[in-house]
Amino acid sequence: MSTGTPATGGFGEHLHGLRTRAGLSQEDLAHAAGVSVRALSDLERGRARGPQRRTVEALATALKLDATGARELERVASLGRPRPARQADAPPPAAAPDAAVRRPDAAAPRCTPDLLPRAPRGFHGRTAELAALSRATAGEAPVCLVIGPAGVGKTALVLHWAHHNPAGLTGGRLYADLRGFSDTGEVAAIEVLREFLLVLDVPHGRIPESENGASALFRSLAADRQLLVVLDNARDSEQVRPLLPGGDRCVTVVTSRHRLPGLIITDAARPVAVDVLTPQDATTLLARILGTDRVHAEPAAALRLGELCGGLPLALGVTAARLAGRPDWTLAEMAAELSDETRRLSLLDLEDTGVRAALRLTVRQLPAHVSPLFAALGRHPGTHVDRYAAAALASTDPTAADAALERLAVAHLLTETTPGRWTMHDLVRLYARGLDAHPDTLKRVLDYYITAATGAVAAAEPGSEDCFPLLADFSPPSAVREFADRSAAVAWYSAERNTLVRAVAAAHAAALHGRTWRIVMTMWPLIVWRVRDGWVPLLETALAAARTDADPHGEARVLNVLGWVLTEEGRTPEALVHLEAATALAAEAADAFAEANALIVLAMAQAALGGLDDAAKSCERAAELARASNDRRIERLAMQHLARHQADAGHWRQALTTATHALAFNYRPDTTDIPHILLLTIKGEALLGLGNRAEGIAQLDLAAREAESAGYDDGAVRALGALLRATPNATVQARYDTALTRLTTRS
């Protein structure tokens, strides 16, 4: 199919001849070169006689010209491009174009320019984003920002929408790739304006040479038209502003990997965020390329591929292209290949296209002071980071880190999931991990978490002894979050639990044994509060690290906590072995604190095996060691456990005396004190055992309410269970069920 008659002489005739000899229709050549059929028709008819160099290069490639043919095509094209006018015959100022320029001869039909590339093939889904784009482009002279990370499909979304959705934009469709994230460099605004003005019927000789003049002329011509202007791949707001049309009937859609807040401020631009695909849409995208039969034959593997590609359309497209070229491969085999993190990014690159190439161009745009933090974030062991951890990674201060994190978010390399907490897409994290970072980056962030968690321990358990001395090569961070009270520490532990566990794994993998067991030991308050959360594997990692580190002090402390957790899990014989070893190690090291702690937990294991008298003796010995060391906190803890064993043996009077004495120790009502709650429970049980029912019930109810208020569900279950045995009550039962549900459903 051909549209119109080729122009005689010049670029149009030359291009027409080349296309005809190649046996291509205008549709074929337009598709291959990535230009619209209308634009190609205008070129052949001489309506656009001097196309830009990049358009000529695309045509030469599509026509499969050799180097000589490509040079000749460029030479002919250059003859039609405007030349700088001599001063004597320069055109009048562009800011006030005459009517003949703004409004061509009424007798000649005004063309409807169309520079849009073809609509993307295989487009699927994005219903919400398409609707948001339509809403954002409604109203007077709207500017819409379609923003999102590299490879998420912003251009495909806009082109699909532009070809199918806009209504009332009858004045033409203009498109320019601004190449804000390109290896070849961004396109100058004056080049874009020349192309726009040419298709708006401005003669070559009447196009101003200056950017300001051309921009003013473009705004003037657009003022009485209903244009759709698509500005693709913008780097920043400054690059876009000269290209915005005038009037109140045009619509401009800008795509960018950056947020471009400047356009929101100056031009009331409305952002539309484009996120990764849902699992269902990711599977459908694979099916459109590979065929539904192949994808539907392996639904689980298709979902896994979507997960490994992080729902990123670019990554999914590369994966589908690899599978399309290997029809004998199963989707499961491809998923197995991608599961290897060391190869994933290389598998998601084809030729010069892929995730790594796209991310490289984004990162290259980062300011010099931000790039080191991005590389350092690849070494962060967790999935979320705050400004304090980021500062430790980059060896800077939290204020500078906060600004850098915001800059990375603007570039869609980070996402702020909640105020002050940031995360990376998995593929972005892999890319960052491959960049050069300071060799001590991991050590710095591990030391930050040791410091922060030590502060959390002090706030959560005031007066508790430090679990360990610091390492000789310890790197203290420049600043650490401060915890105002126990609730702040508990909230931090809850938010950072997964990060701390991952930090242990990272330290262990890097053979940083001293840091491995220390991080685990800073988690002991969390282990106490959530004792049934499956801590044994983590503690076994810590134990192996302490032994490899040849640190008997650390080994004794870890053995003690591990033995306690095993006892709580009902694995008492295993616990007994660890606790006896912990007691012996602490005694050899003359570590009274560690020995008393180990004896207290050893007593728990002895009691679980029926040895209540042995348990009581162990607690009495622990109390003696604590008194000799003037450690009132451990002395009270030993007495709490002694009272527990006395109560379990039915020695109610002894249990009441011990519990009452321990309750008289320093207690601050404005803080959560777990031993205090447990002592109240024991005292209530002892009073019931002695026949003082009213006072016993009152003590148990007080213990339960303090536990509920503190979120200490294990203590609430114990107190409410004892209360139910004394006085079955629907309200108490409901409270018990609530606490038990919370306790047993936590992960």
C-alpha cells in the first residue's frame, strides 16, 4: 500500500526509490523503522524534507543499506534541513509570527500531524493505569506524568493509550523521545521543536534558530489546536518545559524514570505511577509471546518466572524471548536458571537490551554523592533500610543519607513503603550488589545493628547487663536511633526482626563470627517475648559462630539462651546438655552473671524433668552468686524462678514468702517488668493455694492486666489460665482466648 505521490527530486523521491527497490510497502518500512505511516508518507511527498539524523539512521537500518547507502541517504536529508539565515535576510522575530505562519492559506487543507510510533504489540492489562491516565488528562491543558522504574512499561502504556483512548484530540499527535536515559545522549529541545514545527506546516526558513524562539512559535501554533503531545523518557523538568504547548485544549503526556516534582509545582502536572505487573498479568504477558498452550501447561513455573522477574515487563520480555528461541526448554528449566542470583541479571539481558542495561542508564544519571550509597545498599542484608542504617552503610550522617535516599526514590531505584523505611526491587538490589562498594560496608552496617539493638535492649530491659564486650575492630556509627521508652524499643524490634535475622545470615556467610553471635544475643528481649517463634536454628548458628570464634564467654551466653528456648519448646533433654555446659563454661571463666543466668535456666529444665528440689537448689545457688556480685536484678530473677518451683511443688507458704520478698525489689510502675508480672501470678496462685481466694484472684487479675497492657501475651495466658481455674468466667475466658490466639499465630 502507498499513500500519495512521491515528491519530485530531493529526499522524498530518493526514499521512495529505496523503499520500492527493497520491495517494502509504507506500512512495512514504517513498522521496521519505528515511525508512523503518516510521517513516512509526508517524507515521501516532500512535506517534511529534512528529517532528523536519528530518523534517517532508523530508515537506513530498516532498508538494510550499507555504509555508502546510509551516508548518501543522510547527505540528501541534510540538504533539506534549515541553514542558519544570514543576518540580512533573517526571518522576523519568532515571538510574534505573522498570520500566514500561524494560519496557513485557508484554501489549503491543514494537515493533521501524526508522529506517534506504532502501538505496542502484546500489550495486556494495566486497566487501572489506563483509567488513571485518562482521568489525569481530562480538563484544561493538562500535563500528565507517567512515572516508574526502568523497564516497567511506561512507554508501552502511553502509546497503547494514545492509539486507543484519547477523544477530542483532533489537531494531531506529536511524539518525541527525549532520550533522557540513553547511551547516545539526550536530544536537544531545538531539534524536537524543529520536527514539531515542520509537521505543523512551518516552512524551514521560518523556523527560529533559537530554542526560545522556536518554543514560543510552537506554543502559539498549538494554542488553537487540540494536540496530543507525548514527551517520552524525560530526564528532568527543565528538559520538558520548552516543549509544552500553549492554549487550553492540548494534552501533554510525559514519561520518566524520575518523579519530576518541578513540573507538578510549575505546571500542575498530574502523576500516574506505573508499578510492576501482578502475577496474573505477568503470566498473560508470557502467554502472549510464547503461546497460551506452552504457558498454561506449566502454571506454577509461569508464576515463578513472574516472581523471579519481579513483575517487571522488560525482564519478562527478555525471559520470553529466551524461551521463544529455545522451544525445547520448559518454563521450569528457565525458572531454575533464573533462581541463581549470581546469573539472574546476565540472563535478563539480550544484546543491548535488558534489565542491567536499563538500570545502568538510570544509575548513570545519579549525582556523584548519591551513587556510593546506591552501591552500598546492595550490601545491606535486609529488605528495608532507614536513614540510620543507610548512613552506616555509606559512612555518612543520617541527614545526608536521608537526602540521598529521597534522590534514589525520585529515580525509582527505591520505594518508601512507610514513612522513613525504604525498600528495593529485587532486581535493582542484585544490580547494586554488583557495583563496587567499600570493602568494610558490610561490617559497618552489622556494627550499626549491634549498636542500635544494644540501645533497644537498654530501653526495653532497663538495668540489664551488657551481653558482650565490643570487638577490637568495631566501627561505631555516626548516629543511632534513640529509644524514648520500652514501647519504642519493642516497635523497633518488630520492624527490624527480619533484618536482624538476615544480618546474622550475612555475617555468618562472610565468616564474621564475632558479629554473628553478638547480633543474635542483642535479640534476647525479642526471644523472651516471642519464645515460641522457632529461634533454635538462629541460636545454633550463633553457637557455631561463638565456638569458631573461640570465645567461651559468648558460647556460655548463647548456650544459656538456647537451653532456655529448648526447655520452652519441650525439648528438655537437649536443653539440659546445653545448660550444664553453659554453667561449667561460666564457672571456669569466673563469670558470676553468666553462671547465675545458666543456673536459673538449668533449674527450669530440671523442673520440667520432675526435679523440683534440684531446681530450687539451682535457683538458690544463682541467688547467692547474684548477691555476692551485688546484682539485684539477677537476684530477683533467681527468686522469681525459685518461687515458681516452690509453687509447682505445692509449697505455697514458701512460694508466697519468696514471691513477696522479690516483689519488694526495685519496681517502677511506669515501666513494663516481665519478672514483676510473673511474680504477681505466682503470688496469686500461692494465695489461692493457702485458701485466700479473694486476694489470690485480685493478684492474678492484676498480673493479667499488666501483661495485656504490655503486649506480653505469654504472661497474660499464664495469669488468665490460673484465674480461669480459680473462677470460670466468660469474660476471663474471652481474654484468655484472645491472648492465646495472638501468642500462637505470631510468626
